[in-house]
Amino acid sequence: MKSILVANRGEIALRVMRTAKRLGLSTVAVYSEADANSAHVAFADQAFCIGGAAARDSYLKADAILAAAKAAGADAIHPGYGFLSENADFADSCAKAGIIFVGPPASAIRAMGSKSAAKSLMEKAKVPLVPGYHGEDQSFETLSAAAEKIGYPLLIKASAGGGGKGMKIVNAKAEFADALASAQREAQNAFKDPKVLLEKYLTKPRHIEMQVFADTHGNYVHLFERDCSIQRRYQKVVEEAPAPDFPSSRRAAMAEAALGAARAVSYVGAGTVEFIAEGEQFYFMEMNTRLQVEHPVTESITGQDLVEWQIRVARGEKLPLGQDQIKASGHAVEVRLYAEDPERDFLPQIGKLTHLHWPDGVRIDSGVREGDTVSMHYDPMLAKIIATGADRAEAIGRLYRALSETEVTGVATNRKFLQAIIGHPAFARGEVDTGFIPRHAADLKAKGGNRTVLTALAALAVLRKAEQENRQVVDAHDPWSPWGRSPGWRLNRDAYVDVSLDEAKVRAHYRPDGFVLDLPEGSVRVSGDCGAARIDDRSLSFRAVFGANQVTIFALGDEASFALPDPLAMGGKDAEAGKLVSPMPGAVTKLFVTLGQIVEKGAPLIVIEAMKMEHTITAPKKGKVAKLPFAVGDLVGDAAELLVLEDEA
Ligand code: MV4
């Protein structure tokens, strides 16, 4: 194997290519039209555009990917996760084309693809199953008789489903018939297969999964478990290894069950066997026949590179280590940082990442860079942040600090939500189960504890910026003269300016070394600047990131954004020069003008839509449209230059 194509995008494409390069392989990326300027394309030795932005037009197009592999002379294809990673037909097509699929045999993918069939196989292999029914006979009589035997509450699952899709809880016999009909309808619509299975419903289970590996020589090992119990609507939020409060006897039993599952389907490569656990019991749920998003926590506690293992197995080598040589030490916790807004029901966010700063001392697996755009076409995960420690408390402490130092502007993120989980006393106590987020929902809501400090810092940042900008203009000959420093400075009387933050005015009284700010909570003294600010008697460092009409302050592990007066309304420098910038990230939904057109003051020019709201940009003066870089449908970032109006000659 000399060359590998990665049939994926974002962080996992980069992750796979990094190891491939280290192993001396040349790397081939594929990308959609939306990803032409993305990090995974830049990192690869060569890259091929395989189609349009929508996944079905690119990352799901098996033929286009195989054609790219042929054109590049790639010997192998790594599918990453998602997209084609668990598509047995794609694995077959690779084999037919003489290309190594870095994944399990198509037969193993198929065997685990149907839940009912998988459960029957697992039953034979003596892998523990939740009491239930997973038979072929789908008649109402058989299903309702099975339901009576299982008892209530019970769960109806789509046999072809996975990850929580098509599940129905039935609390009592009277609900069964309706729930069944609806589950069958949904299964038919979503998976074109109405087949369901029934299970006893566990109300507060933990999700614990075992990492397994097998080679083509009949060797099977496990690399311990991961606890992924903290989920939101079946999406994992926090993953850790080892599972907290998980005795080694249960670990050994679960590992044996997982290896039994892998053997039962003649598995090869990296796989994950998912269990739900309640009390002392655990039960097989499903097997994921791919490398998982959360594999870094396993890498952290074992010191192994799982992508290297995958590639070596795909080359026909034996597993790098035997079971006795695989050791776990310490603790690792991962969180998934998403471009989503917890205050708007976790609505996915799109827009340009105007500022991005990653913390030190932790592993960051990310596919985005500052200036990149988060589009609506793909999963909005920005990064996985993985912290390790000698023990769980140390790992948690590091992760909390890392989240404090993570800075993203341009899109809302779940950073504070993650921090609230990682910092929660119940999490510290290891009280993790699938009910964690709903149970602690009130504690996980954003609280404005540092509002006064952040407001004071925002006012200071705005004042310092104004000073810098004025100093050049007003007082070029003596930059230190108090006269030129700001328009408000006068001798012998109260001198002040009003800073407009979020529509409210903060009065700032000049003092020789700073300001006294009148805030609703009272007066505070501020001085210094971003590096070393002082608020009353407290010194702190902070960062201010200015957007087109807002400023975001990062301090004390917290952040807050404040709206600034509209630069167009203020007649700022940009507006005078006729440069119109986007007030927020969004999509261009309408253009009223064309290049070269002459417009009157106040004429509507462009409509930007974001968060279902339309913003119309109007002409601040009469002029000729000299630049118009965007078309209808384009995504624009915060502060992107939308249009330039030139004075008419
Ligand atoms: C269950 C269950 C309770 N009882 N099965 C959700 C996703 C899919 N992988 C399996 N899931 C569940 N199956 C029985 N018999 C509860 C869940 C479940 C869950 C499982 C793992 C992680 C988070 C979860 C959140 C809600 C429900």
C-alpha cells in the first residue's frame, strides 16, 4: 500500500491523513464544491472535486470516489465515519475495483446492519441481550403476545434503524397497537423496511461501548471501553475512558461479550460493540463497523494510534499488540464542540469563523481554521477536545480549563454548555447515565454570572479601540498628549463619553489612568487593556474580538457578545468609503442591483437572511456599484465585504 484516498471531510479526513503520512503513504483527498478551500484539501498530497455541496452529490457518490481513486492511483480507501463508512455495497465495489477498503469485510457490515438479524447472531454467540423479541414473524398477534411476555414499559425499535431513529416507548398495553402501527410506518418511510423488534425498556441506562480490533489472521483483541452516556437526542456530547465506577470484573465480562460479537461475524479491523448497562447488567445494543468519532479517548489511555492499526490490518499485517501487551493508564475525557446555539434549542449555526483560538495542553481534533465557513451542508462539529490526566479528576480539571480558553466567534457554539456539564458536581461524582442532560437541564442553562465584568471589559475595549483610531487622526504630532487622546477629555470638569453596548449606554468618566463606568450594578473603575486590565481591585487578562457591529469579550473562562452601534448608521469610515459589510453571518437571498449600476441614497441593495430573519442593506449615499462579490445563495460571514459604492465621477 503506497497511497490512500480518504473518502471523507473535516477533522476525520485530516486525522486519517496525518497517520497515513507518518506511515509513509501518499494521501488523496476528495471534496465537494463547498469544501474546495478546506483544511483537508490543503493537507492532502492531491485532491479531487467529486461534486456538489450536498453529501448525496459528493461524499456519498461511490462511483465518483472510485473514479478519483483510480485517477490518483490510490491503493486503498479509508471511509472515515458517517457517509460510506458502513455501506457494504461500497466495500464490495472497492474490492471489485482492486482497491483495499480500510474497514471490515462487507459481510460483517451486512451482518450487523439489520438489528434483528444481528440479535439472532448474538444470541447464538451467547452475547447478553435485553429481554425482548427479534423474530421474523411480524404479525400483530405474535408481536402483541411478545409484548405481553416482555411487560411494560417496552421499546419498539426499527430493525433497520440505529442511533435512536424509529424508537417508540410503550408504557402500557393500551398504547401498544397505536405505537406499533406508528413505528412500522416510520420504519417503512425511513428505511424502506417496516420490520421492528421489541425490547424491555431500561429507564436510566448507561451507554458503554467496547473498542475491538481483529486482523486477517484470526486474532481478536479489545482496547477497553468508553462511556458515552452523556448524550442529547441520541447525539454523544461527552465520552470518556475508562467508564467511571465500572469494576474490572464487569469490564472483563463486557470485553468477552464484545469479542464474542466480533468473532460471530468474522470481524476484521476496528469495531465498536455498544452495550447499555443498568446496575450490574449489560446488554448488547449494536455493533458499529467503523472507526468512531470518540476513538481518541481510547488512543489516549492506551497510547496506541487506531488509524495505524487499521492501515496495518488492511495491509494484511498481524495486530500490532497481543491482548496482554495492551495496557490502559490514566483517564481521558472528550467533548464535542459544535456550531450550535444552546439558547435556541441547539439550532445549528452557519457562518464564518471570524476568530478561532484553541487551548494548549489538550488534544484538538478539528477540521476548521480561522476564516473557514461553517455551511449548512454537513455536521456542524467544530472540534473534539480531548483531555487526559493521571486520574479522572485531573482529566476533568484540564478539560474545564481548556474549554475556558477556547475562543470562537462568528458562530454560536455549545462551549458554555459543555463547560457546565464538565464542571457539574454530579459529573465529578461520576453519576453519568443517559438521563444526565435532561435531569440537570436547569443547571446546564447559561447563567450570566460575569455579566458586570464582561460589560466593563467590553466598554474598556471599545474605548481603547476608539482611542487608537482617533490618536492617528487627531493628534499625529504627539500621541501621548491628553488633548488628542479622546474627544471627552477636558481639564477641571467631569469629562465623559457614552459607550453604546447592546442598545444600552454605559457612561465612561475619564480618569488619568482609565475610566469610571456607570453600570446598572454600580460604578466600577477600569484601566489597562486586553493583556492586563484592571477592574476595581482585580487584575485580569481578556481578549476582545471585534466584528462588523459587535464585540465579543473572552475573560474568566466566560464570554459575551455586545452589539455595537451600526457602523452604517454612525457614518463610520467604511460607510464613508462606500464599503458595505455584512452585519452578521448568513445567506444572500436577494440582490437588488448589478455591477456598475448607479443607486440613490437609501436604495435597497442586498438582502441577507440569517436565523430566519431578513436584513436589507441600503445605500448610505448615492454611488456606482463597483464591487459585488456575492450571488444569491452564497453564504457570507460576519463583516464580509458585500458591496462597494464608488462616488460617481
Ligand atoms: C434502549 C434504551 C432503553 N432500553 N433500549 C438509543 C440509541 C440506540 N443506540 C439505543 N438507545 C436506547 N436503547 C432499551 N431496551 C435507551 C436507549 C437510549 C440511549 C442509549 C444510549 C445512549 C443514550 C440514550 C438516550 C436515550 C435512550
